Amino acid sequence: MESQSGFFINPQEADEGISFLERVHSEGAGFTELYRSRQGGKNRLYKCLKQELRGNLLYENLLRKEFEIGFVMSHPGICEYYAFLQKPQLGHCIEMEWIDGKTLSERIREKSLSKKISVKILLDLCDALSYMHRKQIIHRDLKPENIMVTDNGDNVKIIDFGFSDSDSHFLGKTPAGTREFASPELLEGKEIDCRSDIYSLGKIMCLLPANLSSIAKKCTQKDKHNRYGSAEEVKQAILKSQSKRRWPIILGILLCVVGILLYLAKKRAENKVYKMFEETRDLIIEAGSPEPSEQE
């Protein structure tokens, strides 16, 4: 196996402080497995190769590539990568953040997403993608299964950079991704850029109850030059659409307030007129009443 990159943490053999190791996921057609462990009072997630692929140079290098890409990123919307380790039970593995939550795919199936939460998720995704793209990293396999939504706060965490691409890597630049969400240029093996992830974002948008069909349509144009040029542009389009939708609500509230004020003003005016009428009536009655001396 080739030598490690300069910033690589040396593989560690010891398992001090680990109370248990539980397999939580194994990719059916993929090449990795996920294990949960507790270390130092915290949950940790370990990603390793399937047992039959451990020692295979190609897959070992792909695992290391994922760590290298994930390790250089630090963003609240992206899963944290901590270290590249060697464990007797797992072989080479990536130690990463454990996320309490469900995949976006699970949340979609549960139909537990409101329009408000859906818009929040999409805005969070735009922020995370903007950060990634500024670092010249393209996910290449953005889909609901690779997006975690936390139990606390419905916050987004993008996961699984196994097919990701960066300018500094040449390994794994072949066509990849999931056909349902992958851009045409990615599937055809053509040159890709951040607009490939934007295509995937548009496909995800179509699955959420956010009513952003026009934005999703532009994101998923077959010709990448007709899509939004960046995730930040998508974010601004979403914010603009939400602002337009708020105006009818604001106008309705203003009309209600004006109606109430007019009603109160009318009632006040009516009360004032009625009071004047009573005062005038009393004066007339008082003026028309005979003096006591005249009645005798």
C-alpha cells in the first residue's frame, strides 16, 4: 500500500476506552460497513471495508481518499471526520461523528416533513454545498440516503463522500453516483463541476413538500449551462420565493388590522353622536319644562 499523506494520523491498534462495537449498516452493493462504538463517553461511527475487500489496494485507497476529502472539511452541515485508524476487528477504518437522527430518505417515507422544515433542509443543504464547492469538492452522490436530518432541530448533515471528487485526487473519477439523482454529464462520464450536485439537489427538491417546482426545474436542466451556477444562487431563489409567498399573508393581516381600526373608529363616532343626541334631548326637555310658579 502506498505511503500515507502528510496530514494522516498514524494507524492505531489499541482500543482503549471502547465499551462495545456494533454493526449498524452494510451497503448491499457497496464496499463498506458502518459500526457504532463508545469511546471516552461519546458515540463514534467507524467506516471500514467489508471483510472480503480488506487488503484490496483499490478499495483501501478509495477508503483513504474519502477520509482525506472529509477530513479537510469543517462545517455544521457536513459530517465530521476525525481520524484514519487500524483496528483489529475492522482493519483500516475512518472514525467519524455519530449523528442522532434519520436519513432524509427515512423522513420522506415517514411523511414527517412540513413545508417549513423542508425549506429549512434545502437552505441548510445549499449552505453545506456552497462550502464544499468553495473547497473544490463535488459530492457526486447527493441523494436522500446520504443526508442525515438530526432529531434535535432538524439540522442537515451530509454524509458519505465515498464517490466524491476533489482537484487534488485522480482516483475514482470514473462515472459514479445513483442514477435517479445523478446528472446526465456524470452518468455519461463527461467533465463535471458544482452544477452536477445542483442537479441532484433539484431532484431531492422534487421529493419534498416545499412547493418549489420552478426552482427544481431549473436545477435539473439537462444542459448544465441552463442550471443555477452555484448553490448560493439556489439559496437566494428559495429565499425570494418564500418572501413572495409571505406578502399575501402580510397583506391579509394588514387588511384585518385596518378593518378592526375602522370598526372601532365607527363605533366611537356612533357613541359620540349618540351622546350628543342625549345631551341635546335633555336640554330640550329641560327647556320645555314649566317653572314651578307657573304650575300653581
